[in-house]
Amino acid sequence: MDSSNPGTTVLLALLSVLLIVWFFRSKRPQYGRLPPAPPALPIVGNMFQMNIKAPHKSLIKLNKQYGPVFTLWFGSTPVVVLCGFATLKEGLIERGYDFSGRYLVPILQKISAGYGIGFSNGERWKQLRRFSLSTLKNFGMGKRSIEERIQEEAQFLVTAIRNKQEIPFNPDFLMRCAVSNNICSIVFGERFEYEDERFLTLMERAEGISRALSKPGVQIYNNFPKIMDFLPGPHQKIFQNIAGLKTFVNQMIQSHRDSLRKDFPRDYIDSFLNKMDEEKHNPNSEFTDENLLMSVVNLFLAGTETTSTTLQWAIQILVKYPHIQERIYQEICEVIGSCRRPSIEDRAKMPYTDAVIHEIQRYIDLVPMNLPRMATKDVEFRGYLIPKGTLVITLLSSALKATSHWETPESFNPNHFLDENGCFKKSESFMAFSAGKRMCLGASLARMELFLFLTTLLQNFVFNSVIDQKDIDISPAASGIVVIPHVYEFCAISR
């Protein structure tokens, strides 16, 4: 066929229009009354309208044009986006069950196959979450016993940093080790020395998974998984690291089986094994080997990466703004002193420190798009019909950076959490841990860790920059599921 013929050109154009019309007509009926959407292309949908290096920023822009509830097409898959504090509050809290499902995008499906507390749905998720919350509390989460573990680990971290002898170093690895040991003590029943070869490998795998999940290659994989499975790239490294992590966890589970004493469970794994034995004759039990493996992997990664990454951001921000670092130290001197270990009880007497920690979490916007949600049934929401099984993005960034709720949303400003009298001020739109039925399982642990680690570090050290403070870039180095900071070296000067 001669494409230079005007008739041929018109025919091709007509076929293209018909293809587009067919695409939308074939999709709309089965997807109900979806919210408004920007124009999409066949096959690729709205992919070319997304900033793959910072997809949440693209969603913020579309929010301004299409309102607080709109639709995107990832290929032929519709995605409903909820934006703004009021919409998120309605969707996550007031209508919490409706959007409590976990949508498994292709990379999460390949990693988990729907097993484990983080990536399960329905009755499986209910059983695992109920059990995990109870078990984590039994082993100290939110209680004095876990506070003492964190205090002890903070001292190990101080010793490791002091051994650097004020020579410039990147503190990220040591902080990751310290944070990870807290969740390891709950899940595995032990902590690891920072030089332990198994632990070093574990930390490398955890960091590799976190960084790879924040790179553009993951977005491409989710759009074309069958093709990407055959191609090299960072997504392949994720699968390798996950496989290595699963091997380690399986070894720990087998070790626990060999030494299990049913009347004296030592940790989460022992408790899960006991539950498996209790329900071995229940055909509907979700306490299986697959769910044990993935639940431990979920808890380990979430308990290691989110808090350690927040601490990495914290040190960078406090080095960039030394007057804030100094003001926290003055509050430490007034309330705690130089000898006593910081405790959780001190937080209520340290409003400025508490405000800085909250502002760090708000400003860095660690998980801007939340983990993907799913409509658990056909949902009537603000005049639209969102069918059961639809992928839903709850854009936490739109609450944490809302101009209507924060005086300077794009700037680091601890005054966002202080009233006119200098007292700590809560904000409903602070959704750093998400909200509702699938709110972060370890939120209470993370809050304790952030306060105790940061105050212990600043009680013992002044953190200084190797480069000019003005050159420290506190914008993200990568943005995906998690927002990753740039890498710098600092000097930790003993006080």
C-alpha cells in the first residue's frame, strides 16, 4: 500500500480514530462511571504523561486540572487517584473498608504472589494482620520493653560512630544496621553485630531492594512485565535480592523449628509456628509456610528501610540547617542532660524536637503514593462508580504538601508543628504513616525509634558537612515507592 497516496493517508487516519474509539468503548462499560481522565493512547494509556522519575508530581499536576478524584490508564488498566486531605480522609478512614484491598501491580505480584501480611487480601489479610498486631505487642512494640531495646541499640550505634574518630563517613549503613536490629530482635529473636557477614549481606540486599523500587525501571516493568522479564535491568536485581532474602529467612525459620519450645515462644517466628500447629486441622487457616515466609520478609523490609531512610534524611537536613540541630541539642540539655539516656517520656517535654521529627517526615514525603490500594467492592464515591478490583492510588503527598494546610509546604519548617506558645501542635493532614485499616503496622515502633535514635545521636555528636552546607541537596535522588535521599559524607564530632 502506498502511504504517499492521499486516500491511503485518510484511510490510515480513519483506522486510527476507529481504534481509539473502540479502545475506550470496549473499556468504559466494564469499568462503570469512572472519574474524569486525561486523554489516553491505546496500549500505553497515560504513560507518556507521567514523570517516571517522580510520578507523584505528575499526579499533583493532574489533580489541579481534573479535581480530587480522577482516573489514569496504565496501559488498559484504569487507576483511580484520590487527592487532598478531605478526599484521603474519606477514602482511607470514613470509607476505610472500601479501599482496604491491596492491588498487586506486576512487580509486587512476582515478589509476593499475594502471600504475607503486606500483600494479601480478604480473609488472609484479616487473619495475618490480627495475629501480627497481637504478636508484635506481645514482644514489646509500643511498650517499655522495646524502648529499652532501642535505647541499647542506640548506644551500639553511638559506639560505632565514635569509632570513626571524626573522620568523614557516610552514616547511612550504620543507621540501617541499628534500625534493622530492632525489628530483627522481634522477628528473629536476636540482634546482629554490625560486622556479621550474614548481616552485612542482609543490609546490602535490603538497600538494593529499596533503591531499585524507587527507580524508573520499576514503572516500566509494571507496564510491560512479560517483556521486561526477558530483559536485563534493575528489576532483575530486585528479584535476585528478594530470592537471597527469602533464603536467609527460610534458614532462620528452619533453625526456629529445630529449637522450638512451644510454651516459651521467643519471637514472631516461634509464635507463627505455634499458630500453624494449632490450626493444622483447619482447612481455612492462613497460617502456612508461604504466609510465614512472606510476612517475615514484609516485616523485616518495612521495619528496616522506612525508619532508616527517614534517619538518613534527618541527618542531612540537620547538617544543612545547623541552627536547628543546635536548638534540638539545647532542648536535650534542658530536659535530659548529657549523661542520662533519652526516654520516650522525654518527648512530651521536648516540643521543638518533636516538631522537627514530624516536619522531617512531612517534608521528605517518604511514600508519596502510598502502597497501591484496591476497591474491595463496587464503590459509589463522590458521584462516581469505582468497580471492585480497581487499582486505587491514595496520594499521601497531596496531604503532606497541601498549600491549604501548611504555611510553606515545599520548605522545611518546624513551625508547622508548633503553636504560638511553642507547644507541639498536631495536624490531621499529617499522614506519613498512611491512615485507616491498612495504616503502617509498625507506626508506634517507628515513632519510638525516630525520637530515641535522633536524640541519642545529637546528645553525643555534632554532625558537620564535608562540603558547603548550601550545596547539600535535600531534594530526592530518586522517587518511586519510596523517596531516596542523595548520598553524602559527614563528620561526627563528639560533644
